[in-house]
Amino acid sequence: MSTMNKYRIMVVDDDQFIVAILENYLKQYYEVICKSNAIEAMGWLEEGNEIHLIVADINMPEMDGIEFLEQLRSSGFFRNIPFLILSGNKDTGEKIKCLKAGADDYIVKPFNPEEVYVRIENILRRIGVTAKYSI
């Protein structure tokens, strides 16, 4: 099936190794759009591109993952895009801060790419989208 029929997942991380791992694993299920920072990602969204879910690192230069999330949640256009945070920090306080800011889930690095996929599927299922049936 062509990528036009797959759901679009955006991966935003300044660590190209993490981006490559996620892109290579997730592309079998979704169309994967990769951006190296939140400003680039926001610009791409503002161009009118549609996305079904965002996976973003918390620690990025210029605009961190929480700022990116808060900007999306305060927007009339982007506030409902599901958002999954990646972080190297296991601290419960940071997890709570992200969830209070509107993150749908929080995954600690290092992670298993299959876990990321399952968590994405769970989020999409909760909002009425099931990508595994779309391909």
C-alpha cells in the first residue's frame, strides 16, 4: 500500500541516531516525517501539513519538547495532535510536568522501538484511529 494511505507520524529529535532508529522501525507501519528540532517541526506544521501524532525529544536546542508541546496545545489548529515525549530522564517530576502540559505519553530512553510503536497504537486507538488496519 502506498504511503498516502498510512498515518503520518512526526519524529522530532536533534539526535540523528534516535531519529534513524525510530524512522527505520516505524516506517513499516506509518509515513514517518523526521525533523531535527521543534522550530523546524512547527514550521512544517504551519505550512498546512497534516500529522496524526508527534514523537518528540524533551531536550532539544532552541525550543525544548515541553515548549513545543505547550505551543501546540495553545494553538487552535494543533492542540489535538497526540504527543509522545522521549526523555533520558526517569525523574517522576519531569514525567508529571510533561503530562500536565498535555503529553499523551512519556517514554524513557533508551527504549525498545516496538514499545514506541505499541504506545503510538494505543494512543491512536484511544482517539479512534488504528494505523495497523490502514496498511
